[in-house]
Amino acid sequence: MPFKLIVFDWDGTLMDSEARIVACIHAAFADLGAPVPSAAAARDIIGLGLAEAMATLWPDSGHAERQALVERYRYHFLVANETPSELFPGVMETLDWLRGRDYLLAVATGKSRRGLDLVLGATQLGTFFQTTRCADETFSKPHPRMLLEIMEELGARGDETLMVGDTEYDMQMARNAGAHALGVSYGVHAPGRLLAQGPLGCLADLGDMSAWLQQRGAA
């Protein structure tokens, strides 16, 4: 099953940013005097667009309250919070291996454009990707629009596209777009939740991706 295009989620797949995201969510709710969600609840919405995430965490809130939460979250993530976020082991080596074999590479993330550009610059990974899409530019996962736009821009069909992510939202988006999915088990959602969505597999280490692709090519 040869793939032409490989699309990566960012948080929880390429970067270990869970602690920073949870801290910024807690700070945003505290700023507004809103009921602060548990760490588990905050982790569970990682991968969604900010508006969808805040609506999930505070379902009784109105539009104005959710927008205020989004703005406070952005302030903490982009300006105030200094919790370190590192790339997961094997990310740089895997991307370099894929680029050397002429795969088209992209990012589909629940981050905002400003947030993604910030981490792409900090990690110097921007040159690996032919295109990127963020939740504030199109529909949030698991809606397929984000992935469909990437596929159309880069000229790849669904059967040529592999979505790699750590949440069921990534797996569902791939299925909704008619693409294939590959889970990673070290991120936000447990392997059982990922496998329930029917991906082709679930890796414990992104560094294993090159061997996984080679095995599928040989098969």
C-alpha cells in the first residue's frame, strides 16, 4: 500500500506539549473565575480546535464566555506560560528519512496558525512540510475539511494519504476524508481508543515508522 502523502498531527504526535496545554487551559479558566476542569478532562480535548475544546470543557458557557477563554488561553500559551515542550524521540530522524524518500509531508493540527508558526520556528521543522492546516483556518477535527484541503493542494487521493496522530479525532478525520490512519500510543488517547477507530496500526515510538512503512511496502 504505497503512500504519497503523510500528514502529521502536532501536539501529542510530534511534540510533547501536553503539560503546557493543560497548564494554559487551567490558567484561562482561573482568569475568568470559571470552574477549572480536571487535568484528565483538559488532556482529553487536545487535538480539537480551541473553540470546540472550550465548549466541550464548559458546555454551559455562552459564546462570549468561550471566546474569552480562547483569548486567555492564547495569551498564556503564546506569552505567559514557559512550560517547556520538546519533540518526541525519533521525530527529526523520521521526518528526515521520509523527506529523503520523496514523501509529501504536511501538518493538520488543532493549534491556531499563530501557535503552529511559533513552534515550527522554534523547532526548525518548517522546511520538512509542503503545507500545513490549522483549526482556525478551517473546520476542527474530526471534520474532514482540514485533511481534504491538504490532499487537494498536494494532489493526493485518499488511498494515497496517511494521517498520523495520537487522538481518536485524528483517526476519525482520516476516515471521514477517505484516507488511511496510523495511531501513536504515547500521546493523549489510550491505544484502545485509537484502535477502536480502525487505523492501520498503532506505533509505540515514531522512530518505528520507517520500518512500518517498509514492511507494508514489502507486503
